[in-house]
Amino acid sequence: MADKIYDILIVGSGPAGLTAAVYARRAGKSVLVLEKEVFGGQITHSPKVENYPGYLEMSGNEFAEKLMEQAQVQGAEIDLAEVTDVTVDDNGIKHVMTDMGEYLCKALIIASGSRHRELGVPREEEFIGKGISYCAVCDGAFYAGKHVAVIGGGNSALQEAVMLAERCSQVTVVQNLAFLTGEEKLSEKLFAMDNVDFIYSSVVEALEGDDELERVILHDTETGQSVPLEVDGVFVAIGQLPANGPFSKVAKLAVNGYFESGEDCMTMTPGVFVAGDCRQKNVRQITTATGDAAVAAVSACRWLDSQ
Ligand SMILES: Cc1cc2nc3c(=O)[nH]c(=O)nc-3n(C[C@H](O)[C@H](O)[C@H](O)COP(=O)(O)OP(=O)(O)OC[C@H]3O[C@@H](n4cnc5c(N)ncnc54)[C@H](O)[C@@H]3O)c2cc1C
């Protein structure tokens, strides 16, 4: 707590936070990782990961458990606490405020991740990994030859639809507006594909199925009618939500709420670094999160050594 000053405090125990902990401990720094919800981060929601190099297949939980063990074996302290504010005093010490009290550190690595925006309809949580996905790169291969719906009409939804159309028998893009909002080039590419169709002015009202998702009920906002759409899977692509508000005093946020940072993962505050999905970037995956984490941890260690 407040009497001990850690070399490095890491916010978030997802793939980025725990990887940063491993690197920092191996460099001999004292490390505390603070997590507000689930140890392991969002990958714990994934029943199957097939794109992490060196592993044919594993569950997200398995991966998270191994990473937690690795960080602990290396000697990282890991605690449950939600960081609510960070300030820096005249000596450069970071004061990290949490719901469990105040912690002090010399360097801070923020690996607070992001969350996919959810549909907000009943049974959504229950069908995750059983027909509901938020990531075509992660889960698209499980739907080869099947009929899927992509919910959303912005750039990320259209990119997911293109990717899925290359392997699925049919892709139905469901957009809440009367038009797509993503880039014209992407729309044109989809319009030219035989196995892609579009449903406009419609929102998902309900999800139905026994053990697995079997259909979505779409509500047409113009006619007021509700119609079922039989699908094997639904890819929700209606945006992501970073949770970077508590850190806005020490790290600059872009307009979309993600952290702005350089290749070295440094922020505007000396000794404050960012890593993983919380950063402004194009690809949010375990590999990119752990890659950032290695860079942020090495940068933080070098910064500490230079003080
Ligand atoms: C269903 C699903 C399936 C996926 N499948 C794959 C896949 O197959 N392959 C792949 O490469 N990627 C996959 N991903 C994406 C992958 O999970 C993310 O890219 C990765 O987890 C990002 O790691 P991260 O550490 O940056 O962030 P996160 O995993 O989001 O971890 C951030 C952590 O920080 C914590 N936190 C946030 N704010 C605070 C705070 N104020 N105080 C304390 N703690 C805080 C959060 O609770 C969270 O645990 C999937 C994601 C989902 C949701």
C-alpha cells in the first residue's frame, strides 16, 4: 500500500498487463499488477483460441491461467483493485488511487484494454462462444461454410463481413440505419459478392436457440415489424469501448478514447507507458497486446535505469 513504492505498477491483468509483468520482473524490478474484474482480461471470454503462435488450440481461460502463473512464478504481485485516478508528485512518484486505497510507483504501465460494445439484448452473454462473437479474426474460421449475420454497418463491420464472406456460405449484414456508414470501397466490394445480402433499418430484438444460437429476431424500425433470421452465428461489430477515463491526466486520449502513444508505448508523462488494446491501433489481438507489453516494459525499465 502507500508506504511501499513499486518500481512498476501495471493496471490490468489481461495479456498485455501480465506480459509486461513478466518482462519487468525478469529485469529485476518490483512489480504490482492491479485488476478490477477478471484476472486474465477479455480473452477469458473466448472458448477457443487458434491463432496464438505455437499453440494449435487452447481456451482463453487456459491461456490466461498460464500467463497468471508465469507472472506469479516470476515474482509479480497481483491484486484486485480498480484504479480510479493517477497523479504525479514533484518527485515524479505516481500516486495510483483505487477503491482499495492508494498505491505508489515510480513507473506506471496502463494496460486497461477495451470492451466490445454489446447488443444489450437478453441471452447475449449466454450465447458468447455458442453463436455470438465479437471478432471475425478470432472466430471466423469456426463458421466456414455456414450462414452468419454481421451486426453493424461501419468500417469494422464491413471489414468483418468481407473476411467472413470469403469462408462462409452466406453473410447477412444487418444495419440499424437505411444506409451503410463504412468506406465506399468496402461497401462496393461487399455489393459485388454473391453470398452477401443486406438488411437495413433493423435492430436485433432477441436471440433464440436451445444450447446454441439458432436465430435472431430483427425489428424493422421503419415498418415496426419483427422478423426471424435463421443463422449459425452472429458477429457483433458495433464498436469498442475503452475505459481510459481514470488516466486522462497522465496519458493523452484520442477523440475515440484510446491512448495516443509512440512506437515505444510512452505517453506525455515521463514514466507512464501504455500497452495493449487500450492504445490507438488497427489490430486488437493477443499477439499485438503482448507485443506492446514487451515494448512498454522494456521502455519502462530503461526509463527507470536512466533516472
Ligand atoms: C470473445 C473474445 C474472443 C477473442 N478471441 C481472440 C482470439 O482468438 N485471438 C486473439 O488474438 N484475440 C482474441 N480476442 C481479443 C483479445 O482478447 C484482446 O486483444 C486481448 O485480451 C487484449 O489484451 P489487453 O491486455 O490489452 O486487454 P484486456 O484483455 O481487455 O485486459 C485489460 C484488463 O484491464 C482491466 N482494467 C481496465 N481498467 C481497469 C482499472 N481502472 N483498474 C484495474 N483494472 C482495469 C480489465 O478489467 C481487464 O481485465 C478475443 C476477445 C474476445 C472478447
